[in-house]
Amino acid sequence: DFYVMGPKYFDEEVIDDVIERLKEFGTNNVDLQQLGDMLYSDYNEEHPLFRVQTIALYVKWLQKYGNTFDDVAVYSGNAYTVPFVNTVLDMPVEMSSHIVLDEEIPFMQLVYHGLVDYYSAPVNNQDDEEFFTLRSIEYGSLMSYEITEAKTSELRYSYYNGLYRSEYSKLKDEIVSRYNSIAEAVKPFAGLEITDHFRAVEGSEVFCTEYSDGTRVYVNYE
């Protein structure tokens, strides 16, 4: 079973001790995953919270971590986190399967690009890595891999069994090659706004992303 610690309890009894322990370990950067991708109301009788109250606590913690460590990251990037983090991981690059739409647009990326560095989900954990790499370029996402030193199979009977392939010694050359192939199309524009995004040719699978310095990046899925 999994349990979620009540935000009020964490705020009053835990967070300061956690930060002190991280400092003792010599930690420079922290990844506060759930603060960016899991927001909820707390209906326990002792410390009930509405979602807006939970946000207030999350923001307080993000500021506290930000004042202590060099880099603060979260996953997915709920809007309340962006003013207080340096990095967003697992930025979605595909629409929800619960909604039927004719076109997909990088809405979050149009808002966030230039405000915070963001990375798409690990390339090595995708069904179609080539498509996912191209989509990341189209959406201005930096590339990420999720790697392990040991064989991926060591995790097969654990709760963390969702990695397809992660052994670094077998991925090193691929990571370098893929990074070099997309760095020119994404990294130079990390600090710029996305000003436009459109299908370059009607009826085609060629898309254009335009940045605030006038640069246009074309991605051809054909």
C-alpha cells in the first residue's frame, strides 16, 4: 500500500528536518517531483485543506528549497510552480487520450518557453523513440534519459518496474549521438519565447516552431 503524507503535518513536523539532512549530504540540487504533478484536497478531520490551500503550502516549500539549494526541479510543471523552479521534467508533448481533437498544439510550451528550462519524458522509455525525439524538437523540449548503472532487469520485481532499457554502458553512445543531433535545434533557443507554431504545408506532416529572435525550426515527420 502507498500513503500520502498530509501537507500540514509535513509543513509543521518534517520539512525542516528533510532540508537539514539534505544539506548534510552535500546536496546542491533537488527534484521535488510531486509538487509539480500531484495536487489534491485533504479531507482528513484534523487538518483539512482545499486545493488552493495546498498550493499555498507547496509555494512556501518551493521558496524554502529555492533559498537553500542551487537548482529546484519538479515534474510536469503545474502553473503555481514555475516562478519558483529552475527546471521542469516530464513536460508533456502529447495530448491526453481522454480528449478527441483534430490538431495538437504545444500550449504549455508556448507559455513556458523562455521562463523555465523544460525536458520531455525520458526518450529511452518511449514506445516510438524516433517520433518522440522529433516531437520534443517541435515543442522546444530539451532531451532526457533515465539511466541506471546496473541492468534494467534488476528492477523487474520492484515497484519501479516501468523502465524499458536503462543500462548506461549500453546507452552511452546513443545518448551522445542523439544529443548532438538535436542540440542545434533546441538548446540555442532555451531562453527565448515561442512566438508561433503551425503546420508548414497544408495537409502535410511538416511543422514549424518560431522563436522570438525570428529563428524557425522545421520538423518533418514524413
